[in-house]
Amino acid sequence: MAAAQPSVFASVAFLKIHDFGRRPVVEQARLRAQLEAAVAVTLHELAEGSRVVLDAADGIALVVFDDPRGALRIAERALAAGAAGLPLAIGITHGAVRQTGEGAGEGLLGDGIAVAAAIAELAGPQKLLLTREFRLALADAVPGAEAAVAGAGTHTDASLRSHELYRPDARAARGRARRYGAATLLVALALVGAGAGYRASIEGPRAYAGRLAAEAHSGSAKAQERALRLLRQIAR
């Protein structure tokens, strides 16, 4: 008897065709072909040995090793194919998977795949939901990348398992970038102010202002304005 393969952790994106079982056979074939094409055109971004694509009854499971952000990027681009009439619901998690046989291409199973499929069922058409486990893996792999997701509440799947879920949110990422930018500007202004104060204390206020004025004589209008402002402050 072959020894059981050990489990590893990976990011799993389950791309589910909404209401697949209720559709006519011809439409099922068309939608599956669209899904396979959508995945194929984006997979080149991931190294071949870093991912496994698994067929499911109603879609595709994409298992990505050591690249949570890559898994999210592929899922988002596949979801964008909905504009061409592909009704996708996508769930992403980070969980345990293991090989089902000796060969590397014999398939995978595990809780990570089951959870991703359950989250896709909760997502609904043209929606993408992420688990808390995936958000943590994303933050570990690319610190700061988790800012691009926002809370979507706690939901219970068909197996009565509770999941804390998130969704992509570009506004959250932009808001974080603005906050960092403002903080950086404040620090820069504080450093400039401290440097100017230090130089003025060493040279003397009038000597320092005079040097600024001399430098500004052949410099920019901003430099001239800065020197004049400092001279006015000293005169007071």
C-alpha cells in the first residue's frame, strides 16, 4: 500500500460557473470552454511548477503554491471575463491540500479545496470572496497587500461552518496609500523644520536668513519666498 502523501498549504481559488447544473448541455459546454480559455490566458504569469489546475463538476479549482497574490490576480482576471457572458462565482482560501497519488499530476484533494468551493457557493454570480486564512497568507507573503481587501461579514456554508470573509476593495488600498502619503509628508516637514532650526541656531538667525537670500538670488522663486518669509519672522 502506498504511503499517504503529506499535506501542504496552498492558496486555492475555486472558479464556479453559477447555476451550472441547471443549464442545457450545449450551454454548459460553451461556458466551460470560456472558463478554460479565461484561465489559460492568465496562467502564464505563474510558473508551471507553482500551480495545479483541477477540473470540477461545475468549474475549475486553481491551486497555487507560495504565491497568494498571484492566485488573487488570476481569479480577478477570470472574473472580469463575466463581461463576455461568463457567470462566475469565485471563492479563495489558504488551506491544506495533498496529492491523491504518486505522480505529481494525479490531482489534489484536501480541506483547502473543499472550503474554496463552499466560499464560491456563498459568493454568488460575479462575486469574489476571500477567507480570513487567505487574507493572512496574503499579508505574510506581501506585507501591505491585505489593504486591498475589505470585510464582507461572517457567513455559514452548507456544512454549517462559519467563515470570516473579505472581498477585493480598490478604495481601501487607495485610502491606505493616502494615509501613508500624508504621514510621510508630515515626517518630511518635521525633518526639514528641525534641520532649518538647527542650522539657524548654529549660524545665527540673521546669518542663516542672509545665506538663504543669497542662495535664492540665483535660484527659484520658491527659494526667494522662503528666505523673505524667514527674514520677516526674524524682524518681528
